Amino acid sequence: MIQRYRASAEQRKPGPRRRPKQDGSIIDCIHDPQLFASWFEDDWQSWQPWLAFLCALFALPMDADKLGVYRECTSRKDAPSDIAREAWLVCGRRAGKSFILALVAVFLAAFFDYRPYLAPGERGTILVIAADRKQSRVILRYIAALLKGVPMLTRLITRETAEGFDLANSVSIEVATCSFRSVRGYTLVAALLDEVAFWRAEDSAEPDYEVLNALRPGMSTIPNSMLLCASSPYARRGVLFEAHRSHFGREHDPVLVWQAATRRMNPSVPQSFIDAEMERDAASARAEYLAQFRADIEAFITREAVEACISKNVYERGRIDGVRYSAFCDPSGGSADSMTLAIASKQNGVATLDALRERKPPFSPEQVVSEFATLLKSYGITKVLGDRYAGEWVKEPFRAHGITYESAAKPKSDLYRDFLPIVNSRKADLLDHPKLLQQLVGLERRVARSGKDSIDHSPGAHDDIANAVAGALTNVGVRKYSYDSSLAWVGGDDLDENATFRAGRITRYLFSGGIIR
């Protein structure tokens, strides 16, 4: 039997590199001309807030100025006495979060010794996770510059790949995207998460929660592993908001939460620029540059409500004779968004989703229309409703296949608004389609400056499937609620004559508009 590797008691004792002191600390590395000083020496003063954060993160001594910054950005009084194994940065855009993540990644990789906790042949990984590969490359470029710009660190590199670096001390630095599947299987000495409030993934409705759940087991065997999450704030939901709500301002909490506006961390951003952004869209700018969670955005529909309407392991329903079907199409030109089609019917008073199609770009719109028309005809459908902003181009291709395309009378927000009570009252029967669940749960209700609310997908996400399903199900004629107008609920079977008389008076009063008493 292969035994699990376990370091000896002597090896497990934390050495000086696993518990950095002021000597050889990250602050010393920043001031060392042979290490990182060249990245900071042009304007030491503007970097002081970040030095205060790093002192807090690694439990290093702080002077009065740094302690003041720490208290301002954490709403705590006492400086931390232990290294933070988990920290959350809630900072405005252009504050410098990505560079600091790269700096911490390089410092942990080069100056900590994790080999006593690794089995023979095992590598410890510092995983930097971003929303997509484009953002990952930004951090990777910072990491490459820090490693290759310091001869002492360059000698540690044994292999460079498109996703990261292998170092001679059995540590690898890798970048990844926010997929809970791709981050599994690592032995993690640190996980650094960038812009976690804006993560979106096609394989998950809540990628931030699921990625964290996948990461934590990989960190469990490294006693001093670190989780560092950084992001500009967004809506009042998700792991960033939950961490802020649970740990911000709590004295002696082992989880560090640091909240700071853009100019507090990076004074080089002009105040005039932020003032102009506040004038243009105050609600957005307060989140983007003042690091305040948005109060004008909320989740539109709960995951529990949607899941209660899903028929598990039902992926499509065939045509039933005698049932009238309707359809809704969300067209696309084939270059950016998906083109989707939903077919629905009313069965036993329930809005039933029978078929769902999505064609991802790039594609030929004419070919997709032909495929959709064939499916529509198989359900006996000759008219399809569709997004009214699609333009006229889509009508002619459908007409060529004997299908009438009619623009929906209501805009998308109204369709979602009508769809909500159908779901909440469980008057919907949905197919088991993971992307449908993801897109519905990801919808947001926003309040515009005019006071009118709108419902749409979050930034960087999509709602092509959700739009088609909402349009189809709201068009089958299902009543959202049913009302009992008999007033039998006023009393029970044992009503006496006076009670019956009173119930009659209530009935006459209500149905006469208050005239008959």
C-alpha cells in the first residue's frame, strides 16, 4: 500500500522562511535595490498605502502612518499579530490590485520554503485566477517582469510556459481562469483571485463560490497556505460581499478585509477624472472608484426558485397531439451572441418548456434559421415571436421557410418581469439545462437614474437562452396566480346565521365597489 507522505516532526516545525520576520520580509524585498526597489523608488510616497496593506497581510511592524492607513481601510484598531491566511481586497479600479497580487505571488514562491510539506516529486502551486485568459495574461506579464527583472530570481526559473513558471524550489506559479473544474488537483501553497466579483462561467451559475469550494481542499495540507482575493466591488452578493459583511471591521478576526477607494491606494489617478465619472454615472462610479458595493443592483430571481421548476433529467419533450405550442427566438447576426429558440406549451395549467436550442457564434444566420424552422414545423408552429430589437433581417429568412417572424410587443425587461411570478408560483416546468439555470440566476435588476428599473444580464455575461425561455413561457397564457372569489375562506362549515350574514355583507360590499352595505 502506498502511504501518504508525511514530513517528520522536525521538518514540520515552522522555519524562519515560513514565518517571515521584518528581516527578509516582503517590505525588505521592496526596499532592496537588488530585488524589487526599482518598481517603487520613483514615487515611494504613493506606494505607502500598499506597503501598509502588505505589513498587515504579513503581520509586520507598522509606523504611525501605516497604522493610520490600516485603521482607515479595515475599520480595526489593533494591528494584526499573525500572518493572514485569508485576505480580501475591496479596492477601486486602477488602484494597483493586479500588480500587488503578482508581487505577493513572486514573494511567496521565491522566499518561502514549502518542501517540508510536499511529498517526493510533488510541487506546490501558487495559482493566480482571473475572470478570463486575457486578464490572466495581465497578471502573468507582471509576474514575468518581477522574476526576469531580478537576476537572483531569474536563476530560480527552470521552465517557462504560456501559463506560468516552474521554479527550482519545487514551487510553480500558474495562472488560470475561473472554472471550478480546472483548479482541482493542485497542492496549493497560495491562491490569488483577481476581480472575483465579476467572474462569469458557462459551466457554473455561481463560479466564485464553486471555485473557492474547489480550492480549499488543495490548501489544506500546507499549514501556512494563503488565500488572497482582490476585486472592485459590484452587487451586494457573491463571495466578495459575503466576506466583507462577515469580516470587515471585526477586531482580531483572522480574515483580513481591506476596503479602499482608488485614490487612497493610487494617488496618481486624477481626482478630476473621478469627478467626471461621478457626474456621468454616480452609482457606477461609487463602486468603480470609491469601492462601495452597489445598492442599485440586486439579484432578480433566486436559484432555489428556478431549481424548484426544473424537471431533473428531462432535456426535451416531444410533440403531443392536441397541444398548442408557441415559440420565441432571440436572433443574432452570428458574430458575437448566440442565437436561441425556445418552444413552450400550456399543460395542466403550467407553462411547460418543451424544447430549447442554442447556436454559438460564429455561425451562418441563414443556416441556423433553416434548422430552427425545421424544429418549429415539427411542433406544428408557423409563427414565432422574437426580440423586437433584432431588426428586419430575420423576418425574410424565416418567411422563406414558411414561418412568420413577429416582433414581441414587450421589451426584454417586461418579459422577465412577467416571467418572475410564473417561476415563483411554480407555474413553470423547465428543462434540465445548466446554462438556462446559470443565465436565469445571473439576471440583475438595476435602478436607473430616472428611477425606472431594468432587468438584464450582468457585465460580461449573457442571457440569450434566458430571454428566449422567458418570451416563450410568458406567451402560453398561464395565469400566474389563481384567486378564490367565493370568500369561503371567511369562515368554516360551522358558521352560524350571523356569521353567514356578515360574510354576505362583505361579498356585496366588495363586488359593489363599496356602494352596497
